[in-house]
Amino acid sequence: MAPNIAGVEDGGVPPTHFAQARGARIAYQDFGDGPTVVAVPPLAQNIEMAWELPEVRFMMERFGSFARWVQFDKRGTGASDRRSQVPGLDERVEDLRAVMDDAGIERALLYGASEGGPMCVLFALTYPERVDGLILHGTTALFQPPGLSDSEIEERNRRDQYMADVWGTPESIVGPLFSPSMADDPDYRKWLERYERLSADRASLLDLLGMLRSFDVREALPDLDVPTLVMHRSGDQVIPVKYGQELANQIKGAQFIEHEGIDHFGFAGDMGWLYDLERFVTGTVADHGDHQRPPGRSTKPTVRINTLGRFAVEVDGEEVPTSSWGSRLSRQLCKRLVAARGWPVTREELFDLLWPEEHDISKLGPRLSVQLSAVRRVLNGGVIADRQTVALNLDEVSTDLEDFFATDTDEAAVAAYTGDFLIEDVAEDWTAGARDEARSSFIRSARHVGTRSLEGGDFEQAGAMARRLIGVDRYDEDAHRLLVTSLVGSGETAEARRAHEAWVQALAEIDVTVPPFEQI
């Protein structure tokens, strides 16, 4: 159940207000209770449509749970007036003031993410009496390093041109670059394409990117005299973490916090940074309950796939019932991905596996997406997919097969092997490779353990290994010999004779003669 946020109806979107700035109306939203925070947006956004993405809604509702949160669309983008030219940094400072004036805000904390950071810095320097503090998230004082050669500048310009050319299309580079942990989610990609188109057009985006290269607020940093929190993710691919560290080092008394993650967008990946933001804004962190726990690796359920002996998926130790899969096809798809052991499987191969009689690609693509959604739902993610291939994400999901191959002793391997790989799918050609490899590895380890046990006088252990080996291959002569010998060694002569007779009967099926019991 979502929290009750002032200004937000249950499941709804805060109303959009308009501040009259010089030559344009600036769209903004005002919601939540607590200390006032005015958020300066990154490159281009649409404050109304953003709420449609569950991850963004979670983030916004969390903001509103501890602060009065005011956010706006920069002029020329989103719901703000599009007819006016995209403004420069100085003009943006005045737009921010117009929003604060229209909302009746005298003083506030400023939150600047990505490209919004320099704007917050300049506003704090221009109107220090209106700023209670700065929160600079995933940003930098300088977006284009000094000293670049002409060829390097030309390459950056080509990159900007390409980003604008594919903006709002399936080929957009924003997802893989700004939110790589979510980029393979088809629902997210579909939302992002539409979101880009409703945030800025191609011409406006080119203006924004070109202007971004000119941002440089380094000289303003030593003059800042407000409490400042700088947060940055360690693996940010858009703005490397070193720039966040340099930014904090140049601001007097600034606090720097580095968070784990590879995403640039705050709503993607682990959102543990929300706790540090709340602590800076309010001085404490309230108990938000389970619905407010930031998603990500720290709270992600533990998912394990068992395939040795039987197929089953466990989430936090509880087996997922068959009914949760929705169809046999989704289970089969999951099994195929496990068999590939993290390697990508082509979509064409999956089409042939799941729908061998169907050849209309226009139908098969959507069908596969439906089955992938079912697998993702059961595994709480765990799948990496692009337009050509699909793979199991072994960083998010563990399997007993991988654990078996990772064992480093014979004893551990024997303990980990609980049966043949996907034995119920033995007729499927794609299961043979993993099954044969696992079986051969188990047989080798079990023989080592059995032989050492026999030599050490542990006849019970030797006999147990022999029986397991015979269970895997009833024609294994060495295993039969080991069993008879261990039973004789333990004084169970009658049982040893019965084991010898079973050996004789099994090998007779393949016309192999077994030595007499007395000779053994």
C-alpha cells in the first residue's frame, strides 16, 4: 500500500502549476510535507509522465514522505512552454526563482541531479539568502574537460548528434547509458521511448547537449557557504565518480557519500541513497515500513534454481508453486537459460524450442516477450535480454548446477550432486551437454572418494559411493567392484554375494562377463 502524500491522490499525479517566467511558462509540481526541497531536473524530463514508471513513483512518494518537494520542467522541455528557445544557464537561474516565487517559497534546500547541479550552484551563489543547503547528486562542475583536441571535440559532437538522432526511438542510447541495470526490461524501454518524445524534441535536445558542454561553475565553488551533500554512484558511466569527489573537495565543508551502483538515473538500481538524502534534509530517517524500502541488491529476494534431480525455483527459501509460472512454456524457457549457464541463447533458437510449428516472426517476438515477463516475474528479474539474445543473469540468480561446478573438493562435489541435470527433460537435445558434463564430474569425484574410503578402511562410505555410482550408471564395472569389495571388507558376505549377483545380471544385458565372486 502506497503512503499518503500531501498533494497526491492515491495512485494519481500531483497537479501541474505554471510559473510565469520571462517569455515562457514553467510547469511545476508541489507535493509532500516537511522541509522544502526544490528539485532542479537533469537534461530533459516530463514531470507528469514520469509518475507512470513504478520506480519513479516510488522515488517521488519517498521524497514527499519527508519533504515538501517542488520539481519543474525546464523551459523548452516537458510540460513547460516549448515555443521558447532552450535557455542558457543564467536564464535557468531566473526560471528557478520564478518557480519558487510562484510557489510562495522564500527559502529552500536545492536538489540538483546530473545537469541540474551547476544550476543549483549558481543559484546558491546568486541568491544565498534563499538557499538553506545544496544536495548535488551524480553531477559535476564541468561537463567538458579542458584541453580536448579538435578531434576529441568533434567526436563528442558526433556522439551528441547520434543521441539526438535516435532520441525517442527503440535505438535510443539513454537506457543502456543512463540506466544500464534496467535497460533490458522491455516495459521500461517502451516507457522510456515515449518519455523521451514527450520530454524534448530532437532540436531542443541538440541545443541542450550543446549548451551542456559550456557549463563550468568551478570558480563559484570556493565561494559557496551553505551546507552541502554530494552523492555519487561508484560505477556511474555518464559522469564518473571522480568528478563528484572533485566537486565535494572544492566546496567548503561539503559531505561526500559514494553509493554502489552503475546507474546514472537515481530511480534505477539500488535506491539506498534516499536514506542519506532524508537524513540530510530532516536530520533523521523515519521508519517507512516495507513499502518504503528502496529496491535493489540490498533488499532483493534470494532466488535459487535447482535442476539436479528435479527442477524447482526457490525465492527466499520458499519453493515457487507451478501455478505461479502461468504456463509450461515459461518453465521450459527458464530451464533452457539455466542449461546455457549464463551464455546468451539466440531468440531464433528459443522460437524453435517453444513454438516449433510457428514461423511468423511478427508473432513469435511478442510471444517470447510474454514468456520472458513470466520468467522475470518468478525470478524477480534475473534475465538479460537484447534484440538478438537472452541469457540468465547469474549475478542475480544462483543455480545448483553452477554451485556444483564451483566446488573445489571431491567431497563437496559429491554432496552437491543430488541427481542428474533436468532428468525430466532427458529427451531434449539442449540438456545433454550440461547433464553429461555434470555427470562425468560427479563420477570422477565419487570414485576418488570411494577409493580413498576403501583404502582408509571406511567401508560404509566406500559402499555409499559405489551405490551412488551404480545409480548413475548400472553398467559401471568399477562401481560394482567397489561395492562388493566394501561389503566384504565390512564383513557383510551375504550382502556382498547379492551385490555380485546384481552386477552379473546388469552386465549380462550388454554381454559382458563378470569374474566369479571368489575371485573378487
